Amino acid sequence: MDIIVEQRTPTTVVRITGSVDGLTADTLMATLQQQIDAGNTRLIADLSGVSYTSSAGLRALLATVKQARSAGGDFRLASVMPPVHKVLEMSGFTTILKLYPDVELAIASFPA
């Protein structure tokens, strides 16, 4: 898994490539937590490069949305590929997380 963090003031885009599973979820969660700790609480995960997530990946997403919201921000997903969307839907995460077709729409969804 590769993670690239891009500051797009006032949001932070985290581009993830590869699988998010038991081997990589802790790294993803640590990266997202670092952003929240740095005050970057308007987070967007670009999942266009993620074709698989396990329950460990779901836990990382859930922990991040809770932390971002408790810090006054939010965590949104963009460009979710169909296999990952199916897992999010089956687990009920589409009612918890906000999903957008692309990064630009996710950025625009935050209040000015």
C-alpha cells in the first residue's frame, strides 16, 4: 500500500493505492491520525487506487471518521471502486461515511 498526503487547503487529500487489510490498516490509521493531530481535520481519502479492503481497513476508516468529527472536522471518501463500495455497503458504512464520485466533489462538499 502506498499513501500520498496532499494539502488542498482547507482540506487534506490522502491518496491510497493498494489493498487495505490486516497488514496495512495500522499504517493507514497512523497516517490519518497524524493529519488529525496536526489540525488537518477536513480529510478526504481518495480510494481510486484501492480495490480491496478487509475488516481491518473498515476499522481504520471508522476510527478516522470518529476522530475527525470529534475534532470538529469530517472524513469523506472519494472515487470508491465497486469492490470496496460493495464491502462498505454490506457493512453499513455507507450510512456512516460520506462518499463522493471524485476528489473535487468531496472537496466542494465542505463548507467554505
